[in-house]
Amino acid sequence: MSAFADIPFEKYHGTGNDFLVIDAETYVPDRRGLAARECNREAGVGADGVLYLALEDQYSPPRVIMTLVQPDGGTAPMCGNGARVAGQWAMERTGSDEVMIDTQSGTRHAAREGDRIAVEMGVPTFQPRGIPATAEGPLLEIEIAGLEVSVVNTGVPHAVAFVENVPDEYVDEDALEAGVDRLDAVDLDAVAKPVRHADIFPLGTNVVLASANDEGGFDQRTFERGVEGETDACGTGAVAIAAVARRLGMVEADEPVPISPIGGDLEITFDGERATLIGPVVHEFDGTVKSTHFSFEP
């Protein structure tokens, strides 16, 4: 007899960056296939990725091992909003207000701050070897594929561009005349894809657009590698904007930097060069999906 296995999941989002969360102890025969199918917003549940979380509650504080499988079937070494979701998930199960999160880019401390989750994101690197990028010296305000960007790794690589530097050919002039702000009028796919796939990035890069706002921070749009499209939020991208803005002297080095992606509001703080990402996490609903695995009983 053959059957498809039911795989339970929980749906969470951090400022609109949404994930299916599956306990890593659950047997999933094809993680890549499940992500490709169920992250699809028309044919599946719809998400920016699948988080496999393994809780180790024998430690103090508890630990959770996080693996993110993206819609293209690949894994990402770090995801800021995913890490905040992992922190919330682990805190709900342990009653602890802090956890340690093991990711492919290192161990991160997460803590509850009121109704928000704060995750330490480490020290952003501007050195090409750590991005990685095939170049010499920090890549600040350089032109790549026709776009002026500054490149930083905040767990994953990001090419950050400020919207005033986006060429007019990528901006919908009719939208501007109708009152749409320049950031929203940019054709993100068109401007981002050549940068995302530029030869200088052997592993590719995320592409982030930023626009200074009236709150002393920045509005954000992100073309995310692995999703291969725009996401409502990107935590590592928010940290990238703040890190680049600090490096270029656009914000005070010791002040919090508010970042507003499409899906909500985030805050980036720095302790020296070490960044922390802070924002809300929402548990949306629970459900099950089918595996693609056939099991046979004698």
C-alpha cells in the first residue's frame, strides 16, 4: 500500500517575511521539493521559505538549530527574520525569554523585548573575501550592472542601493506623476536581476533598495536571492542598509536605525560594530502538507 505522509507545519511571519516552520524531527524525504511546491503562492501554502527547527531545551538558555530551505531548493546560511521566528518558536515551547540560535553563519542570541524579538546579527563585513566578491578592497558606492551599490555581508551578501541613485530608466514616470514615491515606482526586478547575477558575486547576492524617510531611518525593498523575487521584508537586508548608512556617515553611529520594509517596522541597533535586529513576530496558523514520499507496508 502507498500513501503520502502528512507533515505538520506552523506558519509564522516577521514583518511580512513568512515561513513554514517544521519541527526538524519530522521526517521529510525531500526538503527541496517540499519548499519548491509549498512556498509557491498559487499552488502551495505560500511562503518565503521553510524553516526546519530542532529544539535542544536541555541547555540554559535553550538552543534551537535553524535550517532555512528557500523556494529555489537551496539553503541560506542566515536569515534575520527567520532567526526571529525561530527565537519566538523556541521561546513558546520553553517559556524562556532568551534562546541561542545555531545557524550556518554562526550562533546568534535571541531575546524577547516586550512584544518584539531581538536577534544579535554579528558584525557586518565589507571585505570582499567575506561577502564573497571577486574584487579588491571594500565595495562602497561602486557601479555594478549600471547601479551604484555598496556591498556588505550581514550573514548573507547584500548589494545596497539608495533610490536616488537608481537610473531613471528603471523608474515609472507615470507613477511618479500620480504621487507614488520613487522607491515604489522602481521596477525592482529589472534593476536588481543584473546585479544579483553579476560575475563579481560567485554565489550571487541579494539586492536592497533604500530611501531615507521622515523618521530618521529608511524605507526598504529587497530582491531576495533564493526567492528570486521581492519579499515583504528582509532582516539581513535591513541590517545591511543600517550598516552601509553608518559606514557612509548617513546616520549617527550610536543611534538606533529604524527600517521600514513593506511588511512592517524593524529597528537596528549597534553595540560597537555588532548589530542587533529587532521586530515583531506573528504566529499565523497551523496546518499539514503532503510529502512526496511513498511508504510501503507489507
